[in-house]
Amino acid sequence: MKIGINAHLLSGQATYRRAGIHHYIFQLLQHLVLPEGDSASLLVFTGKSAPLLTNPHLQVQTTAWPTERRLVRIAWEQLMWPAAAATHHLDLLHSLAFVTPLLTRRPTIVTVYDLSFALLPEQFPLWQRIYLNSQTRRSCRQARRVVAISESGRQDIHRLFGLPLERIDLVYPGVDEHFTPPSADAVTQFRQTHPLPPRFILHVGTLQPRKNLPFLLHVFAQLRQDAAFADVGLVLAGGKGWYYEEIFNQVQALGVTDWVYFPGYVPDEDLPYWYGAAACLVFPSAYEGFGMPIIEAMACGTPVIAANRSSIPEAVGEAGLLYDGEDAAALLTHLRTLLTQPHLAYHLQQKGFIHARRFSWAASGLALAQVYQQALQTSPNGKTF
């Protein structure tokens, strides 16, 4: 049996548009191994500009098409992907990001990271919302199996697209091994190269509406009114997405320009230093497919405060502080408590280490291999052979 995997979102750099998805796809493929005795072959299709996949169990097929460009990638997915399936006699197609080919009769699997475009449509450009809504819905309904990255996301797919839960599989993300607490010397050296305040609150994520950053800025401005927190800054690490102007406007309106830092998109290899230097990570998102910065921060020893919404409680577990989504007073109380009680920060740090170890890319790769086995053993009408 031959399984084809569309990984063209790996083409180009892991910029703001697909930072989390890019990381998920790369690590998942690096750890994807079929069970012993399974003779299926794995063909990964991507662009020449994609990072090198060193997993010896994969056969990588590249294209000269510049699929780092969105419209070119969509054209490849709809035109060349079915042709490649025929050329290579593929038995199963896995699209790793939302959309499968419209013109194929081969069984498919599709991975859906979140349904923010359906649940928060006003926060997306019109063309993007229409494309993702229509094509993701169609792809899920036609697919033999659908992969979600959280139980919350799995339930959303079931509720919004009408898919039976037994057709939706869960493949959690993992934590890469380099997410560990940096040494004190490494943090000191890091601070010497970045003009950071003595203490700072960190947020990691694209600057876009669903990250709920105006709410965080409002709470931060309230915190700054207390002299006990005059040395505390806020770092919003992430590239500019869409509709981000409100964030910068609010920084000026609140008078906190000198205490809010925008380092831009931070590569994965640099994130442990940002986590290690931060007093805490705050994750106020209105909606998330999972919330990978949460478990990355915990693996680096950084306490976490997060909104009790969508999949975020799954990522936090019992190792962080949760607050109701728009309860500014609750978030402010959590910040004041965490920043003034070192024993609480230490307690959360130790719980975070244990919780983060639950998420491994090896387990993710095994879970995906099991999805492949189930899809190959299932007939088009959903019955198992």
C-alpha cells in the first residue's frame, strides 16, 4: 500500500501565517513510523524550499512549483496532487492542512487544526473565510478519516460539519526536545542582547484578532497603575497577521508604549530563551486549535495563565491558572498573585514540567500511523474490513 502525504505548507519559512501548523507538520513527519510488519510506503510531497525531513521511513517528492506562495500551493493541491496520486499509484491521500483535492476518487484523510474561520468569521478576510469554510467542510465530509489536534476541535468538527465522532481521530501535538529550561547564564546572555525590563509577561502568537491581545493590553495597563509592578513589561512575540492595527493603536491609547515590546516572529530555536526569561506566559485567546505555546512554556519552566476557552484547558491541564475569557478582574488578580508569590510560581513550574511530558511527538507519530491503518481497513461506507 502507498500513502501520499501533502506537506506543501512546509514550503518556505515558518512565518507568522503558519508558524504553529508548520511546526506541527514538520515534527509529526519526523516522528511518523508505521508499526513493525506494516509494509506500506510513505510518500511526502512538498516544495524544494521545505526544511529537510530526515525520517528514513519517508520518501520525499519535491516539485519545482513555488508552493510557498498560497495561490500556487492551492493550484498544486487541486491539479497536481490528483495527478501525482495516479502516477505513484497511491492508495490513500493525506492532506495535512484543511483541504483535499476536489477531483479524486481515492480515499482521503484531512487534518483540521481549528475552525476559527467558522466560529469567528468576522475576524478573517472575506476571501479566506469563504475558501476555508467551503473547502474544509467539503473535504471533511468526503474524507474517510478526519484528524483533529484537540478533543475540543474534534467536537467542533462533529458539531459544525455533522461528522460522526467515530470518523474523527485525535492526534495531539508534542513538545520538541529543545524546549527545556535554559541555564541562568544563557538567560543572562540573552538579556544582554535584548532590551528587556527586569520582569515581563510574555505572549507568543500571531498578531491577529482571535489572540485577544487588546484585552491583554487593557489588563496590563491596569497592572501598571500599581507601583509594585512598575518594573513589569509585556512582550508580544509573533509576526503581524491580519487586522492587527488595533493592537498598536491601543498600545498608544493606553500610554504603555515604553513597556510593550514587539520582537516580531521568533524562530522555534530561540523560543526557550524568551520563555526562560519571562515571569509568566499569558494566553488570552478567544479560540485555539490547541495552544502549543502553553506546553512549550511549561516544558521551559514558565508558569502559565490562560483563558478557559475552547481547547486551551486541554493544553493547560491542572498545571496553570485559568480565568473566564473576558474576566479582566480575574486575569489581573492572577497576574498580581503570580508576580508577588514566588512559591506559587515554583509550584506551577513543577506541575508544568510533569504536564508537558504528557505530550510527545513520538506518541503523535504513532497516533497518526494508527489513523492510516484504520483508514486503509475501512470501506467507503465506513465499515471496517
